[in-house]
Amino acid sequence: MKWISDSNILIVGLGLMGGSYARALKRLGYRVSALARRPETVEYAIGQGIIDAGSTFPDPELVCGADAVIFALYPGVFKNWVRDNQYLLKPGAMLTDVTGVKRCIVYDIQEMLRPDVEFIAAHPMAGREVSGVENSDDRIFQGANYIVTPTEKNTPEAVEWCKSLGRILGFRRISVLSPEEHDQMIGFLSQLTHCIAVALMTCTDNRHLADYTGDSFRDLTRIARINDAMWSELFLLNQDELLRQMDGFIGELGALRELLAAGDAEGLREKMRLSTARRAYFDK
């Protein structure tokens, strides 16, 4: 399937990310429909022109009419939806997702899926510290990174189709990783950073600190306003990799503590010089 202007796109899960996808694709001229749990979510999205049509259940007309389906669901809910409703999918339909973990999702979905539809997984590395379709904003994709995670079951055409979705949405860099490589990377770049932010906010209950804080603390803890249901599920589904990354971080923090306790100024400066050099990679 090519991304042609008369394609019908179905978004399953109309929260922040699903809503942002819907806004972008609607603005680009596609016919966009959506499935959401709450009637008020569907009503809001239609009223704001985010989608053309919507339903709170797997409406056969919407599902059967979709050339492409984008899943913006929690991992467990995603697998259950495909298991229970894939019979409604149009033959030849292309499926993709926005899920933040891959090993526990991609292989299970591909194993259960009908042979006449194809699932090619992806992860938009974009988001905000708020939730809900009312906070959706397709500008979050501009300049962000987008990762496609194919397996041996995917066709080259599906991989290119998924990459082209990232391009039309406005992502800056399109990368291809295996599900295993993705989960290793995300364990460090996203999940560990959320763990650090949570730990910073839970290690003291001094509310007066808010009166004195500067930008460094605000920047470090921006992501501590966290969706506990979603992120706890993501952490547990990537448990082995996240534990490995946490152990590495704890080791480095311990090394810094030992340098500080020993009064080793040069050792501390060497760590800081290494940190500065590595941070420069992200400024390019």
C-alpha cells in the first residue's frame, strides 16, 4: 500500500499519540477515523476536526474500510484487540503501532495475525507530559526520531511503507532496528531516564524545594509527571533490559560517590570531561 490521498486510515486508541497521528494525517488530506473507549473522546475529536468518524467499539464499517490501521494502545490491550477483532480487517490492510516496547509485542502479533494483512512495528520518539486527545499536537513529530522495527516476517514493501509514514509525519530521522536492538536502546534512553526522574521526585518530600528550584532540576524531572499505568507496564515488559541499564547507572553513580568521598578532585573532573564529550554527540 502506498500513502495516497484517498487512503482510509483508522487510529485505534485516541489519546495523546493517537490524536497527534490523527491530526497530522487529517491535515495531510487523508480520511481518518478512530476507535476510543469514551464517547466524549470521539465527540471531541469529531467536533475539533481531528477525525472524520469514530466509534467506541470495533465498528465493522470503520475497521473493514481501513487501508491502514495505526494502534496507539497499551501493549496488552493491543494484543487482545488483534486477537479478538482481526477478522474485521480488510484483506491487504497494513498495520503499524506506536508501542514503546517491541520484543513482547511484535512477534506475538505477527504470529497470531492473518496472512493477508501485515504488521510492521514502529516507535515515534516523541511525546508530552500530558495525556488525552485534547492535548494532542502533531508538531511534536517535527524534528523528532522515528524507529521502524521489522522482523524476518516483514516484506521490504512494508518496511518502506512504514518509513514513508515517518517521513510524511515530519520526523527528522528514520531508523531501522530489530525489536531486540530497540528494547536495549529504549531501556537506556527512555525507561532509565524516567526511572531517574521518578527517583529524584520520591527521594525527598520537602515541598518547599519548589520555592528554590532552578532550571536544572526542572529539566531533569520534567518527565516525572508520569502515566503510572502505561509506564509500569512498559517497565515490566522490558524488565531484563531495564534492570541491566539501572545496574550500569547505579555503578556509575557509586563511582562518583567514591571519588567525592575520597576528595579526588581530578577523578571528578575526569568524569565530568567524559560526560561533556559524550553529551556533545547529542548536540550535532
